[in-house]
Amino acid sequence: MNLAQTKYVFSDGSSLSMAKKIAVAWSGGADSTALLLLLKAEGYDVMAWHIDHGWHANSQKISASLAQQAQVWQIPFYALRLEKPKQNVEAEARVGRYASFERLAEQTKCFHVALGHQANDQAETVCMRLLQGAGVSGCQGIKTYRRHNKLHLWRPLLQVSRQQLEQFLKAQAVDWLDDPSNDDCSLWRNKIRQKLFPVMVEKGYDAQALFLRWQVQAEQVQKKIEQLAQHVDIVRHSLGEDVFCNINWSLWCVQSKPIRVFLLQNMVGLLFADGRVFGRRHILAIEQWKEHGGHGWLNLSGCCLYREGKSLQLCQGNTSLRPSSAKSRGNHE
């Protein structure tokens, strides 16, 4: 497993390499522990960031033990503790985790973060998104690299299996922690990992290979969609506090549904910097609205879609920016 100077090539032909100064999001599990040691061994200037989500009573003791281990390995260690989420546990934990990364990045002046997601995680993600009704874009799975505000997020282990990482650690005589939250089958990912995939294996299906193959196919289809959508222009406007995007209504309508959806996701991405996308219910509502001629406007959870002359426009907020909207504050979700 050689990660040094690895270049990651993207669909537009560009390539990037991880920065030499990089933080590893370290939970103490096998994946992030292996990543931390691999990057250190290959000459990266690594530091360990630990986010204590307060999942269980021993979480503070675990954080303290990781700090001691990092000192033995001569790796700078930083930790932040969060309040345990009360509702929508996975989503709240994710928001808190990335907010913590941003705080640590400002504190350490290190804006490159390596995450320990590996091939098994990729297969589970694709399966989960299929079951949740995701389209081609969602079934591309976890990205090797992406930006999150000022953060550069890297996942260099997506081609490596969990078993390979555990074998590496055993060969180095390094122990790792098993997170008790991994046994909580109320969470989607754990349900897939602990229940669905083992049943598939018993029935003779290689679950990991199957969903990884679908992930590659989704990437290929998405690339074709992007090529077919290149001739449709989206323009972003800022008028004072008002921000909106527009696209030619007639041109958008004649595209196939996958291309229409892709263009809509690009529009919402241009409006918001938080990686927001439309969900399945939003897409269904937009398609129904289109079939009825696009009259009125759609309130789409923090943004509004409407027609203005020959344009399809998407703006921030819950009301369209058309002059007539000041007189009729209807809500047509």
C-alpha cells in the first residue's frame, strides 16, 4: 500500500496530490489508524485529529488513550468533544464533525484532511444510496477528493479493503479500537454491514464486488450525462442580497430527465456552499410542476424554483424574485 505522491485524476482531466502537511481524522479504529501510520511512514507531516462524539460513557477515556499513543508515535494530537446528538444522529454527528475539522484547521493552519474510508465503506455507501432511492450521481459513492469550504478532504484508501488494513496493522503489531457504535443496527450503514451483506454472501453473492462494480458504472454514466449537458449554460447572479441562477426554460425542458436533474443539482450547488443537493422528493415535485407548465413557484427547502420570462430561475429563500411575487406570497411545494 504505497500512498506517497499519489496523483488523483478527475473526470475533467485535472489531477491533484495530497499536501505534505496533512491531518488524519483518527477515531482509533483500524482504518484511520492504518492511514495515520502509512502516511507517517511515507514521509508526510501528519497530525491526528480526534473528534469525540460522546457516543458512549468511555469516549473520554478513549480520547485520552489515543493522545498517549500519538505521543509514543511522535505525532501531534488534537481533540475536540461534541455533545451526543439527540435526533437524526448520523446527520447531526456529520455536521458537528466537519465544523470541528474547520475549527482545528484554523487552529493548526492545516487545511488538508485525510479520511480513512476504504473499499468496504464504498460498497456499503453505494448500497445505502440505492436503497434510499438515489440516482446515478448519488451512486457514484464516496469521492476520493472534495472541497468543504476551506477544507481539502482526501480519501486515499478507497481501493483498499478493510481486511488488507487489518492485516497491515497485525503485521506491525499495532492494536486498534472497535467502535461500539458499529453494532447499532438502527443506523443504515450498520444494518447493511451486519445484516444485509452477510445474507448476500450466504446466498453466494459477493456483495462488495457487486456494489463496487455499480459504483464504477455510475461514474461512467455520470460522465456521459455531464458531456451531454455541456451545451446548456447556467448563470449565477447576485443583486444586492438576492442570489439566483437561471437557465433557458425551453432548453431545459427538452433534455432527458437525467440531464434535467443534473442541471438542477448544479444550480443548487451554485447557490449554496454547503454541498446541498435536491432529494428525491424535491425532484419528484419539480417533475410534476414541469408537467403542469411550471406555473407559480416551488418552495424547495431554503430555495425557490420559478419561471421568469424564458428563464427557469432558482433563488435562495422561500419566495420567488419575480416582481409579482411581492403581491402573492403563495407556497406551492
